[in-house]
Amino acid sequence: MDHMDHSSSIDSTADPHIEEFKKQMKIFGILLLLLITQCSTTVAVLDVTGSAIVYTGKTVVNTVDMLTPDIVNRK
């Protein structure tokens, strides 16, 4: 039986295609990471904006209710 060391048979410096593939995968990984983090940032900003709008609306309703309770709380 031939016990060959497979790590020496696959030498990345011997094949320029493997080096090019590694470069492309690094670029793809960096772009994917940037895309994912940008999406997360966008979702966080939209969440904060939505919350601010909701609480502003609640504050307006509560203020109007405090000043003129007969308009909001009709019986």
C-alpha cells in the first residue's frame, strides 16, 4: 500500500487557478459580509424610526386627550 501525504500533492503554489479561486472567494466573502452588515444596519434604523413615529403618535393623542378629553373620549 502506498501511504502518500495528500497535503503535499495539493500544493496551492503549484496551481495558479487555485490561487485565483482563493482571491475570488476572499473578495466574495468580504462583499457578502458588507452586504449582510448593511442590511442589518438598515433594519435597525428602520426599527428605530418606526418606534419613534409610533411613540410620537401616542404622545400627540395623549396630549390632545389631556387638553380636550371630550373630543377623544366621546361617551
